Amino acid sequence: MRSPRRCSRNGCPRQAVATLTYVYSDSTAVVGPLAAFAEPHTYDLCEPHARSLTAPRGWELVRHDGDFAPPPPTTDDLVALADAVRESARAPAPPPRGDEPEHLPGHQTGRRGHLRVIPPSH
């Protein structure tokens, strides 16, 4: 199940149920139901912040009149988790060559799947 999107307001731990979009060409702020996807120039808001939002001076605020409902759960993250498990179960990578940095004296690295732990330089 997908981790619910959180409110964009600093320090707010609540689940987002609305999306705020600024329409700069019309000097309008629009608060509507939560968008299907998080977009870079929109803000997700919890219900209290969506209801109490005010528009900047000189701007118009258009707010959804109905109830804000949390999005239904999806299986996207479950599919991603299954794909990650399948990938980690594939055949291990070939052994590293002897001239790679992890075989130099005094250097140790760990390898797990496609990630490599590199110790800090001294």
C-alpha cells in the first residue's frame, strides 16, 4: 500500500486530502480535491489547512465546496516491493576484479544487491 501523501505545510504530519494550485496569470489560488499525482508546482494540504487557507492580498480564492476525502489505497508500492524482491533474488554480480578500490589494503566495502557501502575517507 502506498504511504499517504502528507500535508505540505511545515511541521504538519496529517494526511493530505486537497491540492492547492496557484494560477498566476489570473491571480487565483485554487483548493480542490487531492490530485491523482503530486505535481512540482502544487501543494498538498490536510483538511484543516485546506479549509483555513487564505489567498494573497489582491488574489481570488476558489475552494472546493464538498468534503475532502483521502484517496483510496493502491497497490503501487506493493508491486514496487515485489519487483525489488525479485531483483535481489537474481544471480549475484560477478566477483570484482583485483585492481578495484575495494581490494586495496586498508579498504573494506560491503555489497548488498545493487548498493555498495563505501567507508569514509580518512
